[in-house]
Amino acid sequence: MITLRNRFIIINQFKVTMENIENLSLKMDRNAQVISILSRNAEVWNKVTKFQAAVDQLNSNQKKLVDLNGLFVKDISAFEKVKDDLRKELESRTIAVVRIMQVFAHDKKIGKLQRKLYDLTYEYVQNCLDLELINISKKMFLIANKFGGYALTFKRKIKSALNPDKLKATRKFETQFGLNYEMINNLEDAILRFIKAMLLYKVEMDEKEKIALNMKEINKKTKKLLTNKIDRLVFMFENENPGFYEEYNELRQDHHYKQVIETINQETDFQELLRDEKSLGETK
């Protein structure tokens, strides 16, 4: 059970960085076009073992990217909305306590408290990061309880109830400044509910980040497979099947094909290119 009484939950700061999937989606579309050209011309290259293996790997990579992309675009707006709504509630309850304690610090001329609360404007609370908002709310929870004299644990509630002077002081504080136990309790509840919603949202975002990084890695291997293997293998058919060669060339020339042309002279021996290799850019 998460509780703010006696011990505050400590949440490590996290930063979710999302890969730009739009560019990756464009690359997937281009991969699909490459696969389409290869499929239509399978009779040209399917007797070349290394070419067949490379195309099989390309198809496998593309399927993985498509499947992962389907998971990546999962709608998590419901989690985000719950978090955002609870954040607004927490902002409102926090700033209400802040203003009361600012008035209290001013009236009682408590300079240290005044300085501590000086920068806590509504705009600041509204624009701070989620974890900072939790820390601010936690701080206000403690400050309000300290100066308001509210008993939070069952043991202290019993002790306070048996102490008329303590009860009188607390009621006086409520009367003068408007802070009551219900406000403190509501602030605590708002903090806990926001933490829960924030963590649920983080789980979803972390999963998206994991998928995005996986997609990025597969795309990197696919790029290497196309540039270092399939693009070069296609050159075998420049004279034998110029129609296939030119169609493939036209599609690829805007991307890595110029790099292939610049380095193709290094691959003068196609038998060397077709030799068995330990790895063909397989994905895990």
C-alpha cells in the first residue's frame, strides 16, 4: 500500500525518449516496394542461393517491422487523459494549500517559510514536470501538517484528541487561515492517485520506447542487408535482365544506390560476393 504518512514514496526520475517513427514508416513503405519488385521478378534471381537467402531475410525483417509497428501505434490516450485529469486536480489542491500557507507565513512573519513558498505561483505549479509537482505537493503536505498541527497517524490522533490545548490550537489555525484536515487529506489522496496514474502511463510509454528501439535496430539491419547485399547482387543482372535491373535501380537510386555505384568497383568478383558467410544480417 502506498502511503504518504511517516514515509514518502520515492520515485526515480525517468525520461522517456521516443524514436521518430514517421521516418521509419516511410522506410517500411519503401522496403515493401523493393519486396514487390523482387517478388515480381523472382524467376530472375531465385536460382541464386545467396540472393534467395537475402530476400528471405528481407521479408522476415519487414514482417517483424510491420508487426512491431502495429504494437507501437496502440492507443494509450486513455492512460494519458487519466494522468492529465488527475494532475489538474493535484495542481488545484496543491496551490490552494500553498496560498493559505503563504498568507500564514506573511501574517506570522516567518521569513524562512516565506522564502520557501515565494516562487510557488499557480503558473509555476502548472508548468512544472510531473515529478516536480509530486515533490512540491509532498512539501506542502508536510508544511501544512507541521504548522497546522494535524495528527496523521492513528496513534497521534488519539493523543491529540486527549489534548484539549492541541485541539484548540488546531481549530484556531483553521478559523484564522481556512486550512482544515479535509484539505490535507484530499491533498494526500490526490498525490497518491496521481502517482498511480503517472506510473501506469509510464509503463505504456516504456513499452512504446522498447518497441521503437527494436524497430530501429531491425531497420538498421535491413538497411545494411539492402545496401551491402541485395543492391550489389542486383548488379549481376545488369546485362542479363536489364528490365529488372533498371526497375530496381530506379526505386533505390534516391536512397543508398549512389553509395552502391561509388563502391561497386570494390566488388569486382561476384563469386566472392556469393560465397557463404556466417551472417547475412539476421535479426534476433
